[in-house]
Amino acid sequence: MVNGLYTSAVSMMHLQKKQDVISNNLANANTTGFKKSMLLTNAKVDIKRNDEQKLHQDEDQNLDEVYTDFSQGPLVQTDNGLDIAISGDALFSVETEDGTRYTRNGSFSLNAMGELVTLSGDPVLNTNGGRILLNGQDFSVLGDGGLFVKGTKIGQLGMFEFENKNMLLARGKGYFENLDEENNSAESSKNSTLKQGFLETSNVNTVESMVQMIIAHRNYEASQKALMSSDDTLKKAVNEVGRVG
């Protein structure tokens, strides 16, 4: 009975966390370049005999990790030259007050100094880690990241890939931090391409996420009922069984 209480309680905690993750995904379903989060859990069941040779079951449930699904989101055409979408696994590099960050959100603008920046005002970087100065001029971007103004190449928009994307931690505003720069360095992408006048939308499937939320809610209710049932049985065992005879 005590095991039943533990199993139901832990299950409810995990399902609540899953609901939080799904809710965050749904809240960002229309956020440009957003990558949905997924929750991983693990459970271990150990069944063995105790000193009295009676079967005894131990259960251990843990939240393993919340990881980011970097699968490609749909591309939509905007015809805005400052909108740039990545087709492939690469990310843009951005200079922030907290250091270099990476993003899939290619909705850019120009600041007062004519630099290419994110909507948060953080400078977008080229392949060498430098800022991109456009001075308000019309520019074009080739698929490989080449930046051209009036037919003259002025730089290369940075596109970076990582051997282990699991080391990229979401930091808000669509940014990711590389947690292991020494062993998981950013490498210039050779397999991704850019599309100017397009934006990558969120990779969240709203219908799928709603179904997952409903399933999680029903499982939570089932675990709650199991918890209450185990609790009632335990109460009877303590308060009534001892009175027999």
C-alpha cells in the first residue's frame, strides 16, 4: 500500500511537469523559430524476495531531462528582406550581454548604427564572430550566407552547427547557450542554406500537443484516484483491522 502511495504521488508530480512543458510549447506555437521541449522520464522496478522469502517490489521514478526538439519548422514567405530562415540544422549566432547565444529566429532589423540585430536589439554575427554593418542599404543573402550590397560581397552571415545539440540550453527569447564550448564548439555549417524573405515558424504541432495535454490530464486524474484509494485502504488497515477480535 505504501508503495502504491509513492507510485501514484510521483506519477502525479511527473505528469504535472509534463503539463507545464506542453503548456509552454502551446504558448509558443506562433513564436518564430521556437523549438518545442520534450520531457523524458525513467522508471526502475526491482522485484525480489525479502528475508521471509516474500516477494517485495521497489519502484524508482525519476525525471530524466527536458530536452529540445530541433526538428525543422515550416517556412513561410514574408517578402521582407530582413527576414531570413534557415533550412537545415544550423543556428544564427548572436552577441548578448551574457555572451554568445544561438537562435533559429531570423526576424531581424537594423539598429541606429546600421547593424543587423535581432528584435531584442542584439547584434547578429558573421562567420568570424563580428557584427554585420549594413548602414541601411538594401542587401541580399545567398543560400550559403553570403551578404551582398549592390553586387559586392560585404561579408558572410554566420550559420553554425554543433556535434551535440543536447548541450544547447534554452535561455529565453528564443536563444540557446552552448554549455560545453570546449568540446562542443560551434562550426560553420556546410549543409544548411538560407532563404531571404522567409521565416521559420514554430515546430509545435498544436493538435498533437492538445492531445498530449488531454492524455496527461486523464492520467493525472487516474493517478489521483489510485492515490486516494490506497490512502483509504491504509486508513482502514490502521483504524479497523487492529480492532478485529
